[in-house]
Amino acid sequence: MIKLKDILNEVLNTYKIEANLFTDRDFNISDILNQIRAVRKITIVSVEDIPTNKPGIEHHLLKIKFVTRGEPKQDLEQIKKDILKSDLSKTDLRIPGVKSLVFKPETLKRI
């Protein structure tokens, strides 16, 4: 008998990656993380704070797990666009408080 878990593992691939997230100190990091968790294909987001000397900026190391059917690097580009850009205007951030998101490609691993 074929198990549902085996079928899903064949169709969906799960990956993990680390990313540097820079946010505005005026915004609550919990709210930002909850909105990142709501982005399509992202399943889990955990965070580590990293000290920074830049005024008004917080630096966080994110550990992200996501699912894909295709090429993970293409999906990462779409995820980054979804987090940083608004559908309404090219200058508005989709998730308020996010200044920058930089993936660490060397940490991309299938799990």
C-alpha cells in the first residue's frame, strides 16, 4: 500500500536556507516574522538576533524552510520578491519594516 507521506515526498521537495534580514527598529520583529511565515511556499521561520551598530536597523539571521515542486533557486527569487515588493507600487515594501533580505546560497540544502 502506498502511503500519502511517500506520495507527497515525491511531489514536493523541502529545502532549508539561511538569510540575513535587516529591519527597521520601529517595527515589531514578531509581526514581521508572522508576515514572512504567511508568504507562499514558506513553512517554518526561526530567527537569531545579531548585534549591529547601525542606528535604526536591526539585523537577524533567519532559518527558513520552504517547499517546492521545481527549482529551489527560482522559488527563492520569488519568495524574496514577495517579501520585499508590493503589488501596488514599486517603492512600497510588501512587509512593513523589512529593509533588506539576503539569502546565503551556500546554506541551501534539501531536507
